[in-house]
Amino acid sequence: MTQTIILILAFVAANLPWFSNKLFYAVPVKSNAKNLGWCLLELISLYLLVMAISFYAEHATFGQISAQGWEFYSVTFSLFLVFAFPGFIYKVLWNK
């Protein structure tokens, strides 16, 4: 159950940067449209937030956090990028 909630949270968080023209939904950017660089910065920071939440959930559930290598982080970030694909299509390719 916890894994499903974290996957849904990751999917929603991966698509958040693409649906607003404000930086982190709070700070307006100078131009009307947020460029791709700002979206990628938001995407990376939201990935780190989801990872922190998942580490907390793992610690709360099992009482410890398993050691992970760089492969784990590259796979989870790649999965996060795949989750962001619908929002990217909407913002960059379809919305024009």
C-alpha cells in the first residue's frame, strides 16, 4: 500500500512543473511562459522531495533505511522522468 501511494505521489509530483507558469506554484517568472530550464530545476527538486518522503516512509515502516548505490538513484530518477512525460507533452508539444 505504501509503495502505491509513493508511486502516485511521484507521478503527480513529476507532472507539477509542467502545468503552471509560476516557479514552484508561488513565484511568478518575468516572462509569461516558464522556460524548460526552470521546469527541469523544479523537476529535480521535486524528485529530491519525493525521495525524502520515501526515505521517511521506509524508516517509519521498517525502522531502518536500506543502503542504496548509485544504480538505485539513476533508476528512480529515470522512472521520475518517465512519469513526467505526459506533462512535458502537454506543455512543450501539445499546448502550442
